[in-house]
Amino acid sequence: MVGYIVPVHAAQESYTFIIHYETLLATFLGLIVLSLIVYLAHSSSRENKYLIHLSEIDPLTSIFNKETTQKLIDQKLNNKEHCCFLMLDVDALKSVNDNYGHAIGDKVLENLDLLFKNHFRQSDIVGRIGGDEFIILIQDENIAESRIQSLLQKVNELKIEELKDFKLSISIGIAFAPNGTTFMKLYHHADQALYQTKRTGKNNYKIYKNDEN
């Protein structure tokens, strides 16, 4: 029920003023309802985007998780792009966990994540596929080796206060992506190259070749 307070002379006239007030009231209420709908829609969209973002990243390192990494790389490969596929392991992370605790091991991974994100370009793809294993896709294959050599040095120079003089290092396997290559083929090839790196002393990289079986 809506009540009106009007002057006596207005009340003695026809009640057309009510239509005017009701029109203003309806417009005002309509604007409030419309604003509320827009706010709820925006809030819901923002929340959905945030939930999607959470589902795409690794909870520890805040880089892409395995599923998202594979999906993004598959998209690049479907576009027939030539690129460089890296699989890398953190050397001696088990030793860090055993001697300094898993909290320090997690800190190592978090620092490496930050280093990877700063070292590579936004157009490159950086993901953690589990444990101490990462996958990185470098889009410009012409600068890949120089970028990898620089990364190895930066990891060696990375300092974690709790580790004191403990020297961090990574081992890398590399596979290049020609037309028609799938994610799983690159994964398998880079894994073979990574095995060669570990077998020959770690803290280095190897490039997959067809004769490496």
C-alpha cells in the first residue's frame, strides 16, 4: 500500500497527480531492480571466472596445472606452430625434503615458479605436472637454447635462506615441435632427453634425437 501526503487544494482536485507519483515511483524501483540484476550478474560472472581460474592452476605454485598445460599446448600444436617443449626436474628435491623438511621443499618449488614466470615470456606456457616436474613451451624456438642456458645458471644462483650453501639445479629434456606433433609425442620425446640428462650428470639439458631409444 502506498500513501501520499499532498496539499488540501491538490486533494480536492482530480487525482491525476497520483499517476505522476506512481510513474516516478515505478521508474525509481525499476532502476533499483535493474541495478541489482546487473550487480548480481557481474558478481556471478566474476565468481565463475575466479573458480575457473582456480581449477586451472597448481595450488602450490600458482602456475598452470597438468590438465591446463596440456590443453594450452595442444591448442598451439593445432595451430601448426613450431616451438620448443621442455620437461624439467628439480635435482635433489627429495634430499631437500628429507634433510630440511617438506615446507622448505615447497618453498623451493614456489621460488622456482617465480623464477620461471619471470624468465619466460607471457606467450610461453609454464606448468607444473606434479611433484618436482615442470613443462614449459617456448614459442620462439630460435632463442630456446640461449634461454635454457640462462635458466640453468639462474637456478644455480637461486638462494633459499634455509638451505644455506645448498646449490639448486635442474635437469631438462628438450623436444622440438614440427607440424603434426602431439602433446603426448613431445612429452615422450622430452622425457627420453631428460633421462639422458640425468644419466650424464644432471644440471644440464639434452635435445631429443630420433636415434635416442
